[in-house]
Amino acid sequence: GVEVDRHTITPSDRRKRATQAVTFENLEPHGVYSVSITTVGTVNGVAITSTATTVSFQTYACETSDLVAEGVTVGIQGSTVAPADHYQPDTNVIFVLTCQNGEILDEKDTVTDEYTESISTTATCTATGWSAHIPCITKPGKSTSSLSGGAIAGIVIAGILALILLIILLLCCCGCIRRSGGATENGTSKNYSPRDNEIAADGGEAWRNPYYTDARDISEKKKESKNSSTPPPST
């Protein structure tokens, strides 16, 4: 294989056995790596190298650096140990992802349609990578002009009722105008018109209303009838 990293450990105290952690760099996901460990010492001025001990391990697609790049802090549920990259798939290990810099989860309440403002979610490592998890977003500012769906529906209904009421009022006004300005007697309009002056000059009301009888005409007709019915004096 190709060597990707090398570390040399120098014991701080030969009289005591001490454990030292080593971090390997430049590892790729979905890869198989081998660690070869040898011990070098000097005995009576002669350098002696022990037989190499080899340990193999596999990396997976779960890199905590990918989660950190999303702006979250990564931890393991029930543990204070920071998780390492290329974590082995294990659904029993739950990772806690916490939003940073005042961000919240992109999660809304199904009833109120408002953000829950939660800042923590969980994820697990699978064979194909991190499981689906809720991303973090910048907390949106609350708009004072925003209206809920119920408020908008109420405004629409009120507008429709107001329009219907306006139409009814207009119809009532039209009916009143027609009754007050268009009343007739025997089908003849009583409204004034310039023709009324001609009517007065040509014989008054009798011209406009053929059923009209002037009291003066009746008196004259009675006189004429009386005169015509009186026999002439005999000679």
C-alpha cells in the first residue's frame, strides 16, 4: 500500500508505560487502512527494531467535519467525547447536532405554521453517510403586518358581505327614485315638462287627459241644454 502518514512516539518516561494518542491525517472515506507499529531501541549500543505489528481499520462516509461545515456543534448523546471522522455505521450511536450563532432548526409546528425555534436535532451514521436531519437556518424576523390564514379568510368574507349590502342599498335607492319621480295617473306622467305650457294654451288639462272634464264646461253645457229645451212662447 501507499503510506499516507507517519508518526514517531518518544516515551517521556521509560520507567513508566504511558498511552499517547495519535491522529492520522489525509484519510479518505470508504477506505481500508493499515497501521504498522514498530519499536526501536538500543541494547549495549546496538540498535534493535522489533517486528512490525499491523492493525487494519476501515473508514466510512460519516465525517463530522461535514456537519461542522453546516454550522452545528457535534456531540454524542450520553457522552462527553467528541466524535471522530469516518465513524463506523451504528444506529445505536446517536449524534446531537446543535445550531450555532443564534440559528434555529428549519422546523415548523403543523398546527400554528410557526417555527418551533428548536436548536438541537439528532443524526446517525449509516453505510451511505449521515442520516437525514433538519438543517439550521437564520431565525426570521417577525413581521407585524403578517396575517394568519384565518384572519385573511375573515377579511375576504367581510368584503363579500359589504359588497352584497352595497348592492342591496343601490337597488333600494333606485326603487325609491322610480316611485317618487315616475308615479302616473291613468298611465299619464305627472312630471312637469315644457309641453305643459302648450297644454295650458290649447285647452288646459283636457288636451292631456281625454277623461278630464272642466267644471266650467259642464255649467255652460247645462245652460245650453236648458235654453234649447224651453219651448218658444205660443202666438
